[in-house]
Amino acid sequence: MVFSSLSFLFIFLPLCLISYFLVPKQKVTLRKYILLFFSLIFYAAGEPLYIFVMIATVAITFSFSCKVEKHSKTALALSICFVLLPLIIFKYLNFIIDNLNILFGFNFKAIQLTMPIGISFYTFQILTYIIDLYRGNVNRQKNVGYLALYIFLFPQLIAGPIVRYADIETSLSACKESKDKILEGARRFIIGLAKKVLIANQVGFIVSEIGGMPFSQVGTSMMWLSSIAFTIQLYFDFSGYSDMAIGLGKIFGFNFKENFNLPYISVSISDFWKRWHISMSTFFRDYVYIPMGGSRCHFGRWIFNVLIVWMITGLWHGAKWNFVLWGLYYALLLMIEKFIVHIFNLKLKNIITTKFTNIIRPFTYLLTFILTVIGWTLFMHDTNNFMEMIHYLQRLFSQTEVINPISIRALDLQSYIPCLLIGIILSSPLILIFKKIKAYTYPNWIIITGKIINDIFLITVFILSIIFIVGQNYNPFIYFRF
Amino acid sequence: MKYISTLIIILTIITFCITSYLWIPQNKISNLEMRTLATFNMAFHPNTDSIVYKTTFIARLEEAMKDQFVFRNIIVKKLSELKANLGNLYDLILNYVNFNNKKVKTYQEYKHPKLEKFPKQQYTLSKIGDFYRINNTNYLCEAPNPKPQNSQLISFRIDQIHHIQQLYPKIKIYSYFVSSIDMTPWFDSYLGITTPDLFEEIAQALPDNIKVKRLVYKDFEEYKKLFFASDHHLNYKGSLKTYQDIYEMISADFALPEYKKAIEIWDFSYLFGIKYRGSRANRLQEDYNGWDKFIVFEHNLGNRQTSALNPKTLKETPAVLSLFNNYKNGSIYFDIYYDHYIHFYGDALLENGITVNDQNYIYVIRNNIKTGHNLLLITDSSGRAIRDVLGTLFDTLVYIDYRIISKINIDYIIDKYKIDIILLNGFGTVWTNDEFVFHFSDNFHNREKN
């Protein structure tokens, strides 16, 4: 079940909301258990068997948490191993087998296993709890139901954001809902739904149609179109889902942190990673990079840390070498950027004025965007073949060996181009203009009128989203595969 | 005051949610989409043979909710219109950018003989829905349109024909205009308008080595023999007349095989009780009770190979063109809204069993007759009925509906199939529709420059 499905919008969510809010606010435990019940139903609807894997993981986490709280390193190590074990088996086992076969000439057979939905997300969530518990940053959750609720909570269960236990510790055992928060949450949910259905799904057609063509017919311009479309699709799909998750969390009294902050207006790669999938990048920073020493070590060790963290980041996204290469691509860019900043601070800081910085800013936006698109080109083609990866990148700059190149018309993509353009505008620095307009001080009557118009707009957008869900069959969730 | 907008939002959303499923008629078939619909019964009692079967309960429930959604037909129709409009907008902008800065060319140096004119007649029209009854009969037509056509678009269309002629001077181009009754001046005095002669205007703008001819009928009685009452297409006699006209036009310049007479007439209405309600009847639904007989001519098509070319992948697959064999065997869809003309002539069966149509595929007919001539037939739906019999006259016939001509590079087709004759066939909309745009491969234009 996905958020942008009719069964969720018209059956699951209304039933959940009615059941939850019918219970008086004073009966906190009952409300939480109802939420837990519906979260279990939500997951079981998609993965009836793998729910037991999750239940077992919760049980193991709960049973180890007592010893972990007492700073037992053995308990910490064991619990981390047990929590990571399902992830390794379901996601990485075949990758390991394939590479062992290639490296050592073994003949191990791949195992037919479907990956449980959201395993990468909830595994990392559990890890934040265990590690923060060990560090003393959070209190042990003594109620197994509340711990299960933290892990199973359906708004963020299958595609994030990766919610840290510390962020919702108090909300688990208290009812923090209010009318304002419910409305705010509903508004956020509708925006997320619109991003997903009206932009991401439409732009996704372009990606899937071009992706379905023989590579020999995809010329340079179509390759760029496909990559840019994927860039927009991924952002609106994932941030739309995050918006829906945050909105739903708010409705139920949970405050999830923001997961995206207009990443395509970044002026540098490091800026990009402060804006894109923030919950994941901060996880790797706080639980992998910093414990390894971060940047507070000698130069060689720092390079090692960066490479390892980004390799793991790539692997987290998928068990294929293109994801590893994608991670290393960003490692290299970040290292180059750090070097440039270092030189700037040493030699140019007193020479280059703010005026000059403002002049080159649009170019830095553009450069960062282009570098991001190139990165997504590597990301979007799942492959272990390095030559294929090179060909995909090469095709962005040259179309030798292209025969009978396809066109937008040939694939009947004309009607999706306006959605792509809207997506580009809404994710570009032009969106900052809206923010500036919003930041002004207005008289009361304008504020009230603005709120009414905003709500009417949201209702219209909601109805339009339903229309598109009903009338179209294409409704993928890209980050599901992680 | 603070919560009024809140209350409005809540009530609107709840009302929308509830009314969405207030009436659940459990439709089993969609006439609009021509497919089986998933029902709630199927979600709970799955039928693995059904085309809408899904493996999980949630997926089946989701399909049922989508297929049984209130106003689904309107939603699907409006979405498809939106998609078409957005596509047209893209084409318009692109055409404007590419061609609008060019001046409208006049080709007064070309002088065609005038097209055969329609004799003067006067008939009446009475409105029925979006159409008109002619002389209070069951024969329907569109509204005659006295407005001048988009001269920019027609000029662009003619520019393209000129361009092809210049690039391929050895190719002989013909144009056959299928005149619908609303293009004649027969209703001018009744309506107090002057209907412009679009085809004459186009004919005079074309190069004079392009032969042109139009379908002419002398009065309404002859019109009734040639056209369906409830559909905008020509019936079997009308299609035969266009074939005869085209044969006459082309055989004056080329030595074609003998004119093929029909060997059989198949009256499917008599044989299987088909009451053909065509495109206009389908739009009018219960407001119009007319229908037509569905009759076709059978010709001896000889020993030929037929295939369907996918314009996206450029892969050619052996295919049986038209559903003639199905109809002969009684394997017919009897739904009152089923468009027999479109499917009978327009569909093809690929060798893997999949049915395709001429809105997505290009059809190729090859004969072992060695005339040395290969025809490219660019047409609208009026060309469907004459495709197969025309195909007997050439070594190869390539049939492309003009609505998908922009999906393939025209030079690719001309070079691959060694086309030496091009026939443009169709109603006025072929010339006035945005979709009819030739495209050339980039390599082709570079070759030109060199």
C-alpha cells in the first residue's frame, strides 16, 4: 500500500483517523496501540510474511536494550549485528555471492529473495536507537509497544525520513495532537501527494519511455532529457513522500525533521548534501563519519574516511556497483571542493569581493545542478558492468554509434514536457522569489484572504491528484527499492 | 472565525471522500477504453483468467477502486483530452518557433487545372447534438465552416510537400481529396454562408507536377450511396470509387497491373445481424437511433507478405492486416458502440497474437509482382478501406496514418522501402491538423548540405 493509492486515501487513512481520534485524548496508551495496530496492518498489507522479520528485529532490540543502556559494548555489537543481519541477507547476499564468484572463481548460486519493503530505512532507525541508547543520549524505552510503534510507525516506515528515536521520544508516550497541527499536517500531506502524483509520476513517464528504448537509439539530447527528467522525478517523488510522511506524523502528534530543503538551489556539492535526504546524510555523518574520526585526523585518514562513508552511502541505495561508483563520484567532488575552499581561504579571501561572489553565484547553481544530473545518470542505471556505466556517461557528451535516434514525438512524450518544465521551475532558485514574497509583512485582511485562497488551492490540488490517480496506471515509488 | 476555514476544509474533504463511493454501479466493461473493468467482486473472488487479475488482494482492491470510481469515464476522457491538448501545445510552440517567422509563401507560378466542381444543389440541415441531419434524413454531417482555415498551417503543410519534392525530384506525388458533404456549397443558401473551397486553395498552391483529384458526387442521392449515414467515413461503394479514382490518376503515369475488381460482397449485417452505429452515432448515443449496414468488398489480394512496423523501435513484425478473417468466421464484437470500420480495417494481428492498430504501427504490404514501383500511402482513416486493394498494384505499399507521420523520419521510410510514388489521401482535416508534420533525420539534412 502506498500513500498515493486509493485504498490508502479512502479506506486505510479514514479508518485510522476515525479510530485514533474517537479515543479520548486522556487514553494515551490506547491511542498509541491503535496507531501501532494500523501500522502493522499497513506493513502487512504489502508484506504479510516479512512483518515477522520486523517483529523479530523489534524483539531483539528490546531484549538487548537493557544491556546496551548499561554501556555494554558486547551487547551493542551483538544488537547491531542482529539488526543488520536481515539487511545483509535480503539486500546484499546476492551481491556478495556474485562478487565472490568473480573474484575467486567460486560457483555459488544466487538465492531468490525479495527484499522487504523499507528494510534500509527501519534498520537504520533501529540503529539510531541502539547507538543513542549506548551513548546515553536517550532513555531506554521500557514499553515494547512504544518501541514497536517507533519502528513500525506507518508514516515513515517504508520510505523515511529516517527518524531518530531522540526526536520523537516524548511524543511516543504523550498525545501532542492539536487542531492546528492536524490542519498543518493535512496541508503538508496534500502538497506531498501533489508533488508525487502531478509532477513525479508524469515526469516518470519520460524516464521510463526513454529507458525502455534500445540504448543505440538514445542520442545525446534524449540522454540529457532522460537524466534531467529523472533528476526532477526523484526529487518530487522522494520529497513528496517525505512531505506526506511529515504531514501524517504531524496529524498524529509527531514532529519529524525536514528531509529536503530545496536541494537543487545548492551552490556547491556540500551544500547539496545538506539539503538532500538530510536524515540519511546526517545519519552517516553522526554514526559513521564522525566515529571514524571525521575530518579531525591526518590527511590520508580523512581521505579514507570520506571514501568509506560514500561507498557505504552508495551501497545503502543499492547492491550494485553503479551505486558504489555514484557514492565515490560524490566523494571525489567533495574532496575537490574542500581543496578549492582551502585555497580560497588561504589565497583569495581578501581579494574576491562579495559582489564577485554574487556574480558567479548563478554559475555555481548551474554547475552544481549539472554535476548532480551527471551523478543521477550513474544512479538511475542499475548495473554491475563498468563499461556500461562509462557508456551512459559518455552518451551525455557524444552520440557516436547512435543509430536512428528517437525523438520526443516518436515516443509521444510531448504532453509530459510541461510537467517537466513545472518541476524544473519549482525546484529552481526561482522558488526563492515566492519565499521572499511570503516573508513580507501584510495587513491582516490580506493574510486571511491568502490563507483562504491557499486552502482552496490545496483542495483543488487534492481533487486533481485523485483524478490523476484514478485515470492513470503509472504510480511508482522509486525509493521503495531501498 | 479562526476555525471557519478549518471547518470548510474538513467538510469538503469528507464530502468528497464519501460521495466518491456513494454510488457503485459495478460496471464490468468500459466502452470508452474498450476493456474489462475490475470489480469489487473480483477483489474478493479473484479470477486468474481475467485480464485485470492481480496477485495480491490490495492490488485487486486498488484496481477495483480505480475502475469503479465515480465519474471514471469523464476522468479518463478529460485526462486524455488534456494529454492531447498538451501535446498539441508542444507541437504548436515548436512549429511556431520553427516556422512562424517564415513568410506565407504564395505559389502563383504554379497553375493546376481546376479541380472538378460540385454541381449546384440546395439542401437543408437540422441540428442534432453536435451534428446536423441532412434534409431531415438519418444522414448526419458536421457543421459547414465558412471561416477561413489557418493559412499559416496550410502554408507550412504545402511548404513541406514542396520540400519533399525538391529533396526527391524523382518521386511522383499525388494528392486525393476526400470531400465530405460539409465542404460542398450545398448548404450555403440555407445557412446564408459561403463555404470556401479548401481543396481548390490547396491544389493551386501545390507544385504543378503533383497531380490532384477530388471525390465528387453530383447530388445527395449519390452521396447517400457512397457514405455511411451514422459515420463520417465512406462505405464500401464510396471506398471503391476512391480506389477507382486513384487507379485512374496513377495509371495515367505508370504501368500498373490490371484494375482489380471485387470478387465478393460480404454483408455482415445480413450474416451476423450487425447494426453499425458509426462515429457520429456513438457521440449522439440515445439521441440518434439511426444505423448502417456493415458491408465490405473482398478483392483477390494475391500472394503477399504483410507486416507491421513499430515507428519507435523500427522493428517490423509479420502481421495479418485487417480483421477480415475474424469477421468471416463470426468472431465479432457485437457491442452497439463498437466501431466496426475502425477495427475491421485499422487493426492488425501480429504473429505473437497481439492486436495492434494503425495509430501506433505502420503497415507494409509486399507483393511478388515486380512492377518496379513502391507506394507510400499517407492517409487518414478514409485510406484504411482502400489500403489492401491498392497494395496489389505495387511491389511494396507502405501505409502510414498521418497522425503518426511525425513519429518517424520520412527519409528513413523513403530510403528503406525505395519509395517512388507518394499518395496523400484524406479529408480536409489531414491538411488542417497539427499532427501532420514530416520529420527528417539529422543525418539527412547534413547530407543535403554536403
